[in-house]
Amino acid sequence: MMLNKRDFTLSKERTTTTINGVKNNLAIRRKTIKRQFVNARHEKNALEHLITLPELSESIHIVIGGQFEPCDLIPAIRRLSHPAIISRLDISTLGFNHDNVATIARGIDQAKIKTANVVCSKYFARLEKASFEFLKNEITSRGGRVNWGQTHAKLILLEMSDGRFFTVDGSANLRSCSSIEQINITQDPELLLFHRSWLDELLTANHEQKKETNKADHIAAKVDAAAGDN
């Protein structure tokens, strides 16, 4: 699907700047068609038993507790989409754990995911160097791309082989958290491609050409840690 420049608008009230080469103040305007609401704070079942996938232009809003790892949504959405597979998976997260990486790698090895790309925060990549290198080795060896960036965004973008486009966004990182988190699942190709456009810029950023400091990223990560992110 081709994107037109009109799909993306910049706020005219603020000066346009860039972070890691990505223009800030990017926005997309969408008309809400239909919503579902799920409170899963006290549920312990698999996520696919709690949700149904949204229809085109529909969003599902979910509240979860620490019993779920948001990364589990990836295989759950794939199973709910059977026999379709994930043609392309794009992720932005502040942090992750080795189980999350294994979930993605296993999906690729089982031919349930064709390709996967992951961006994590610069703070996490520097603080958890071994984990970042593990992610990089596992994903790039399977044909995917990995990078870090000056980002606090949490996104899971799933382009399915049957032509559906699911965007998962909210407060949660890939790994579990002891705090209450909110997650939205939307089926909308325009929304997914909007987010993919700037994630692609982060994935291809060359950090060796430009060294940056990022106090805001450190502060945001400390806030997550204080909330019980683990």
C-alpha cells in the first residue's frame, strides 16, 4: 500500500525538530468507527481467550495486570488469525527480556513470522548491553533488523498474510510489569503504515555518525522502573 504525504501532518504551533532523524509532532487523524472494552486485570487465561480480533476500523481497549506479558499478544493474534501468518512484525519498546526475544525467534523459526524488526530505547541498550546484543544476534541472524533509538514509544505492528493490519499500542513494554497497563488493538492499514514510516527511520539510523545524549530517555526509564517494570 502506497502512502501519500497527506497521510502525515505536522503541528504548525511548534518548531519542527528531529530525534534520531525522525521528525517530531507527526500526527494522523482517524475517525473512530467502533470500539470494544476488556478489563483483564484479574484474568489468568491466555489472552486469546479474552479478546476477539477487531474488525476493520475497529479498536479494542484492554486493561491488564502483571500476569500478562504484552509480547504474548504476538502469538495470540497470530493464532486468532489462523491460518494467516505474520508477514512483517515491527516493534518499538523501551525494554524487553530474553523470553520476549525467544518468542519472536521461535515464531520466525516456525514460519509463523516472516520477518521481524525491533527498536528499543537507547537507555535500555546501554544499561542492558548483554540483552541488547542477544536481541540483535537472534533477530538479525534471522533476517530482521534491530536498532536502538531515542524513543519511549510502545508499539507492536503486525501485517498479516491475509491482508489485515493490526496495531498494538499503549503503556506497556514487551515484558511484564507489576503495574496496571492499558493496551489498544486496532485493525487499520493506514494507522499501521503511519507508525511503520517513522519506525523505519529509527531502524536505519546510523548512530556512529551522530552521538547524542538523552536525559529525557533516562528520566522516562526511571519512571518505568519506579512503576515496577521488570
